[in-house]
Amino acid sequence: MPPGVKVRCSERSSGSAPADLLLSRPFCKILNINNLSNAMKVTVVGAGNVGATCADACARWELANEVVLLDIKEGFAEGKSLDIWQTAPISLFDSRITGSTNDYSKTANSDVVVITSGLPRKPGMSRDDLIATNAAIVKSVTENVVKHSPNAIIIVVSNPLDVMTYCAFLTSKFPANRVFGMAGILDTARYRAFLATELNVSPKDIQAVLMGGHGDTMVPLPRYTTVGGIPVTELIAEDKLNAIVERTKKGGGEIVNLLGTSAWYAPGTAAAQMVEAIVRDQKRVFPCCVWLQGEYGLKDVYMGAPVILGRNGVERIIELKLTKEEQELCNASAKAVKEVMDVLDKMNNVPA
Ligand SMILES: NC(=O)c1ccc[n+]([C@@H]2O[C@H](COP(=O)([O-])OP(=O)(O)OC[C@H]3O[C@@H](n4cnc5c(N)ncnc54)[C@H](O)[C@@H]3O)[C@@H](O)[C@H]2O)c1
């Protein structure tokens, strides 16, 4: 490697300037580059479908020296992590992954904690139907996270996502840049995958952003969707694009109806991509569920917006100029999220 050349890993390679080479993950693996500035520890709480997928990606992508998977079910996290560790000689990674049955001392001093514990949806259920059960779980998990990893960044995945992120924020009392939720990467991934199928192009070349709550009120922004830099509206008829937007809004439900439970490969991998942006300090731009304090004219609400993710968690919330119609959709989405936040506040006796 010529002197002075900085090498970074990414899930995509690019023809970037020689002073700052961006290599694909497999290349980085061959060169034994992981871009971790320090020894990192990542904990994933909940060793179910989403949690195990996330932990598997964190280990395979070598995002941390130590990955801990924790579950309340006896032996479950130990079994899953042992299985994942036994892929190490095949997939060629050396991140240590271990499991724990509800023993948070094993998670002590984690840099990032991903919370996936909680019930998934069954057919006919909305995400909001999960609130009472999952709020109790997320609250007790967060209390343990705070006790054992007081400096951690928390990524919430449990549903109803926006409100469970609010629950972790209230419980942890961490600053909002260290408590945020995963939904936007998944929702945009679904949208990008549908577009890639429709246009018969590589999903790698589709860039998109969406806003709003994680649910039927999400706000896709087709005018910010590009395919290899070309506005998507130049490549697809309006009615087809609208149909894809509608399918994206119901993308979670489509899988629940097919599987009888909610998705895990894309959600778990999306959460791992957020972990990657943090531990490698990548400053990636992703839609995440964040605490809005006046951005987009919205206050005291957790909702999806584009942010820069790096070692400090949410390093900046990006404010796009929205059209009147887009702003109205965001307002409606925020209102829907706030109604469910109010249910949580009442459960916690938080004064209005
Ligand atoms: N944000 C998103 O986009 C998104 C996408 C998919 C799923 N989800 C949500 O993620 C959550 C997990 O989904 P899943 O499919 O992995 O479910 P799952 O049932 O497969 O796994 C959940 C795990 O949580 C564990 N658990 C329950 N209470 C716990 C506690 N107090 N401490 C530790 N572990 C505990 C369970 O034992 C179980 O193993 C659900 O709430 C689901 O709705 C969110």
C-alpha cells in the first residue's frame, strides 16, 4: 500500500481517489483491515430471529472484538452464539461471539447495544398492539444496559419501534444522540429492492430516503430517489412508482402474512449496518428513528429522519426542504406516533 493512503471498508467498493481508498468488505477481509479505532464490544439483547441475524452480521463483518448475545430464555443465546461462532472457520472472522442467559455482567462496558427483545407481530396485528408487553421488556432491558454499560449507544429494534425507542430514551436518560431506532434503513431497503426488481437494475445503484414513523404513515420521498444518479421518475411510470411506494408501506405486513411472524434477515442486517456506521465512525447518511427537537417543525417526538451516523451516534439530523404535501404527511405521521407515545406516558404516569 503506498504511504499516506487511507483505506476504509464499506459494503461497496468505489473508484475513489487514491488518497482514500474505499474497499469492499471481502477485500478488507483479505487485507485484514477492519477500521476499528479501538477494541469494540457490541451486545445484542434478544437472541430471536432479528437479534441472532444482527449478531451474526456483527461477528461476520468483524464489527467488534467481542459480540455478546443475551436472551431471557435459558440457554437460547448460548446456543445461537455457539452456532454462529462455529461459522467463523468457514466465513473467516475472528470476532468472539458469546451468549448469556440474562446475565448482564457479561455485557459490561459495551460500546453499542442493540435491543431486539420483545414479541414480534402475528398476522392481523398492528405494531402498536405490542406496546404493553414490549414496553415492559424494553424498560427492564434498558435499566440493565444503563447499569452495566453506562456509556453505550443504544439502537432499538423492538416494535412499535418509534415508541419503544422513546421508552429506552426515557428509561436510560441518555442523551438523544445515543438512543435511536432502526426502521428507515429497513423501509428504504424494501423500497430499493422492489425498485430493483421492477427496473431490473442492481439494488446497489438505488439511493433513497424516507421519513416518518415506522408503519403505514411512513413518508417515502420519491423525488429524492435516484438510480445511478438518475431521478427514478425518469425511469418508471408514476402509477408503477406509486404502487411500489404503497407496497413498501405495507412491506412488513406482507412478510408477516407469508411467514406468520415478522421479518428478520433484512431487519437484523439493517441494525448491523447501523452498528457498523458507529464502530467504524463512517459518518453514513441513513434514515433513523430520532428524537426531533424542532427539526421539520416537530418537537418531542421520535420519528424517522435522515441523519449522519458516526462514533458519537446521531451526529447530525439532516433537514431536507420538504414540499407542503410532504410536510403534511410528516405532520400526520408525527401525530400518529405521538398518540402511541401518549399511551406509553400514561402507562408510566408521565404528566402531559
Ligand atoms: N424495527 C423494525 O423494523 C423491526 C423489524 C422486524 C422486527 N421488529 C421487532 O423486533 C422484535 C424481535 O423480533 P423477532 O422476530 O426477533 O422476535 P423473536 O420472538 O424471534 O425474538 C425475540 C426474543 O426476545 C427475547 N426476550 C423476550 N423478553 C426478553 C427480555 N426481557 N430480555 C431478553 N430477551 C427477551 C425472547 O426470548 C426471544 O428470543 C419484535 O418486537 C419485532 O416486532 C422490528
